[in-house]
Amino acid sequence: NYKTAYDLALQTGGENLPVTFKLGEEDNPTFYEFASMQQLQEFYTGAVKHIQETQKEGWELKKAIDWSVYTLE
């Protein structure tokens, strides 16, 4: 869990580093080792930003749906 590893690194001054995450697709995984707080912070904040932007895009698409075509009269 990215958040757990990041939070623990913050709380312990990076004593849990290095940490390795499996990234990519299940059939073709890539293993990446984060050895410094800076690397882990950049990865974690980038991942959170991506999730937030993706959610926002989804909400905007949902908001634009014309639900009236599904209303029974």
C-alpha cells in the first residue's frame, strides 16, 4: 500500500526505506525500489494527483450525461 509506506517513511524519517513496489500490469510487472524520501514523496504525490484528476474527469463526464432520456413518462 503506497500510502502506508509513505506515512511510515514520514513518521520514521525514512527508516523503512528502501521500499519496493510492483508497478505495471499483472502480466508484465515492473518492480521499482524507492530508496529516498524524495523519490517516494514524488511518486506518492504524483499518484494521488493522478487519482484526483481522474476522479474529477469522471465526475465532469457524469455531470454532462442527459439523464432525461432514461426517464419514464
